[in-house]
Amino acid sequence: MGGRADSDTSPDTHAEDTDDIREPRDAQDTGDGRSVEGTGGIGNAGERQEQKTDDADDTDVDDEEEARRARRARWVAAGTGAVLTLAGTAAALLRLTGPAPVLVPVAYACGAAVCAFAALLGSRGRTRRALWLLVAGVMVMALGDQFD
């Protein structure tokens, strides 16, 4: 029971990606949506070389964007873990000084520890595991609040 069997759609239901469809190399756009076949002589060799360098620039941009997304995910995971750790610690200290049963501040402290571990994992790039640990830490804190 590792997951849902229908989690992936069949190949015939995927939408066509029109950005990846390219016209033949010898085709020239007339500006009104139609293309005209070129002569295919020496003049098109320069266009082909230019097209190859444009594709290389696109992969550099994609790599930079991917790196930016990964960095942002690490910051979000680490920041969220730190905020939830501080909130859990503060709640544990407040509940410890009040008339609440001992189990309540212990639950808050344990949830804060799980969130701190999630922040550590998130800062090291394990953002998916950090997300699930953050959810688990908040659930432990919420469960501890139910004992009050």
C-alpha cells in the first residue's frame, strides 16, 4: 500500500506542450502564422549555429532558475522551522508556569524539537522531509494542547 494506483494519468490524457514543437530548420515565418520553406543553402547554416547557441543559453537560464528555486525552498523550510520552534518553545514555557498538566508543556517542547530538526534538515536541502517533520511537529503541539 505504497500509494494510490491512479496517481498518474495515462499518456494519452497529458496536454501537448506547444512550446517544444519546433518548425523545420529551413522554414521561415511570414508573420501571419504561416511558414515558408527556405532554400536550405549556405545562408541557413548561420541561422542553425545561432539557434544552437540560443538553446545553450536557455539551459543556463533553466539551471539558474532551478538553483534559485532550491535556495528559496531551503530558506522557507529553515525559516518556517525556526519560527515554529520558537513558538513551540514559548508555548511550552508559558504552559509550564500555568496550571496545565505536565504533559502539555512536554508535548509543546517535543513538537518544538521536531520543528528544530526540520529546520536543520531544510537548511541542508532535505525540504520534503522537513515539510513532513514540520507537519508532525505542529500535530504533536496540537495534540498536547488537547490535554489541557
